[in-house]
Amino acid sequence: MDCLGTKVCLLIEKVPPNVLCSVSEYVCVHAVKPGRCALPKGTPMCAEYCYHDGQCPAEQKCCRTTCGHACSEPC
């Protein structure tokens, strides 16, 4: 699968309910979303909730915490 612009291709693996095998699909996601990272509020400071912006919902970015990463609204 080819992704255009600032998008990257990710392999997503899902295991549907009541099914013994997984289903894989490729999706294009934005590798880097616009904006800057702010300190996430209400998030434990040592957590790995994401690895890149494409894993965060809507406009949120994957930002560093003191010892991990978490999705946060850009500032």
C-alpha cells in the first residue's frame, strides 16, 4: 500500500470477538501532525501510550512525558 504526503503505512492487527484468528489490514496515518507538544494533563508521567502521532486520535500528538509518551492536545 502506498501512502501519500506526510502519511505512513501501518499494519494493524485485530482479533474480532468469537474468532480464533486475527485480521490484518494496512492503513495510512499521518506520521507527524501539526502543532507543538504540551505537557499532558492527568496522565501518569511514566507511560507508553503511543509511539508516533498517527496512533493518537483526531488532532492529538504523541508527546514526551518525563519517562514515556502520551497523546496530548497540541498547543
